[in-house]
Amino acid sequence: MKSVIVFLCAIVGILAQNRLIVEEQMLHHIHDACQANPATYADHDLLHDLSANLDNPQVGAHMLCESKGVGLQKENGQLDPDTIRDKISLTIGDAAQVDRLVKECAIPKNTPEKTAIHLFMCLDRNGVTYFHEF
């Protein structure tokens, strides 16, 4: 019985790792698509220092493009807490910590663009870094 449990745990671990790899590849594709569109293109140097570029309209447009592409925000710019929870769960296993991060990071700001920037910065600051692998 113990060997069956160990085997199932190993399978679950492999599936979780594969899902994270697929998610990371999807994010890279979304990032590239946002960069290919002149309306959502942003210089990489600006993106790697989000806190210094909070008011840059190109950074905001790019981050909103990515956030919508990943499903963190809906087309109307509203946050999608269920998707945010699901994405955080890819790297954080503790359900209580996931819930805390959703409450802390999924906060609407004055604009959908600022909401996207805040969300990505908050997640990155709290160790959910796969979103910031540009």
C-alpha cells in the first residue's frame, strides 16, 4: 500500500511540474505576442523595473496584455480571482498562503493597467516568480 501511495505522489509531482512548464511556455508565447503588437510593446528594461515605471503607458499596456492573456484579468480589465488562485497554486502549495496572496495581490487599482502592474509586482514580491520570467 505504501508503495502505491509513493507512486501516486510521484505521478502527481510530475504532472504538477509539467503543468508549470506548460504555463511558463504559454506565458512566453503571450509575452512575445504582446511585444509583437506596437500597441502593447514595451522595452525589456522598462519591464524589468516595474516599480520605476508604474506610470509608463507602454508598460501598463504590456502588463495588461499579459494579464489578460494569462487570464488573470478579463477582457473588461476586471480581476479573475479564481484564475489568479489557480495560477498561484502552481508554485505555492499551501492553500492558506494562496488565499492570502489572492487577497493581498488581487486588488483593483485606478485603471486596469495599474491593476495588472500591481498584481504582477505583488506576486513577484511574494515568490510567485514564474509570471516574471521575460
